[in-house]
Amino acid sequence: MPATTANQFLPVELVFNPNWWYQTAGISFDESFYLDAETRIQNDITMRQVLHQRFGDLGLGDPNPQPRPIIGSLHVAGGFVIPALLGAEIAFIPNAAPQPKPLGLSMEQIERLEKPDFRNRWPMPQLIADMDALEARYGYLVGDTNTDGLLNTAYHLYGQNLFLDFYQAPGRVRRLLDLIGELIVDVALYMRERTGSCSISVNRMVGRINPGLFLHANCSVQMISPDSYRELQLPVEQRMAERIQPYGIHHCGDNMHRIAPVYAELPAVYFDVGWGSEVTQCREALPEAFFNLRLNPVRMLQCNPQEIAQDTEKLLLAAGPLEQAGICCINMDYGTPDENIFAMMEVIQRYRRFGT
């Protein structure tokens, strides 16, 4: 398994959730945040200004941000495009990430579902028109769209019967996952061709490792057994990885150590390692991969600086080699103490001194 390379020792990424931005900077996450080009550009300027004013000493933000041709925000996580392409209605909320409304398709509807032409299904025609206009105006494009994950999307379509059918109708589940996997890669390849990236909106760390890396969102894999994953999802991801490289996996659950030996059967070079996972066991199963170690945003909100420093050091002590590791905290909420963020960075800076 080839390694991937960070652009600095122990890279760090911090992402605040929409409520933080809404309360801090008055940014609304209505439909225009995602689908209106001029709104995206202005919000991008505001977000870079706010980050520099608040955390410029940590290297965040820009003291004098200029307009740039943003297709997808580089400052928030979360996505809705794949569920929307498959028919899900999307609820846009001023202070929260967009929420696909459950479709609750019948078994017959699931079996008749066909992969759409993403170029002709909302919201991609709007995004493609924006790409064309902005590229003509600026000569390049920035950002991408979160392409979600197999089980995440399947659950929006299927509901809880998805997990029953892992046992009762595995052929139906396999067909659906294949369809979703093909659509995800179709969109990711198109996005990467246009903007140079396809997964920064899944986790900003991708931009520090390899902007072209594809990161598959396995948020819901924590809800199934390793055996179920190996039997039904692994073959689909193997086909996805054949189409798009380099390949990475976002596992935000607290049990990645249980699934890591199966992940080792994929040609993946990057893993988001969810807080609560046994990092040492994950490293034993995936010795050459880059580990993006995830701190817990709830603890970042509720704990004191000393506890956050201990959390950070705990992850670093378990992750070696640190040349193949980074730290992130994603979706921090309004009220997260700045002191906790600085405490995390003090530990990172200490380890950076040791590593150079």
C-alpha cells in the first residue's frame, strides 16, 4: 500500500459547524450558501477574514482575502448532492448543515431505481453552470462537493429496513450500493477534473495531503458488523477504488479498530480515524496509511484546556509514525472555548519541535 505525504509534519485542520458561523459571523446556510455563486464568493471572503481575526496566530484565515471562484465551501463539512441526485428533498437550515429528508422508498421502488445522469439532475446543472461561468471569469476553480458515502445515502433512501435487508435481501442491498457507488465516483471524477479536488468538503485535511485524493464517507459503517461490511460493502468500495485513486476512507465512528483489518483489503492510503477508536490497533492493521486523528468536538466544547491537551497527546502517542499522522477537530460548535483550541495547538507545536 503506497503512502501519501503531508505538506508539513503533523498537519492540523479545524472546522467549525454552521451554527458557529451563524452565531459568530451571521452567515446563513440557506440554499444560496451552496448554490448561488456570488453568495459563495462573499461568504468565503467573510469566513477567511473571521478565521484570521480569531486564529491568525495559528495560521488560519487570510488577512486580506480576495474573491476567488468557489464551487463548494472550504470551511464547512457535510453534503447533500448525492441524495439529491437520487430524489431526496433537501432541507436547508440557517444554522445547520443541509438535511436530506428520508425518502422511505418501497422495496419495489428500490429494485427499480436507476442511476441518474448527474449532469441533468438538480443540483448539478446549477453547479455546472456556475463552474463554466466562474472558470471563464477567473481561469480556474476552487472547492468541491461532498459526495457522501454508500450507507449514508442508502439510509436516506431506504430507512431502517436497509439493515434488515443486509440479512433478508442482500441482493437488493448489493444492487443499491453498486448504483450509489457508481454515482459517487461519477460525480467525484467530474468534480476533480473541473476543480482539481473532490473531497476537501469531506475533510479539509485532504487539501494538505493530496487535493486529488478521494475520501469516501463511511460514517454509517459503525452501525454494521465487520462481517456485513466485508460481504456487502467491501466489494463495492473495491470497485470504486479501481476507478478513482488515490483512495481514502472517512470513519468518524468510535470503532474503526473493529473494521480496520477489513479496510486493509482496500488500496487506501488515508484514513480519518474517529475519536474513541483504538488508534494503536488501527495502526497495526494499516501500518503505511496516513492517519487523520479526530478529536471530539463535544469534548472540545465541554472540557477544560488540560483535558484537551491530554486528548491530543493520547492520540499522538498511539498513532506512530507521526510522519504519517495529522490532527483535526471537525464541526466545533458555537461556544467552544478558544483556550481549548490553543491548548491542542500547544501540544502539536511541542511534538513538531521533537519531530524536526
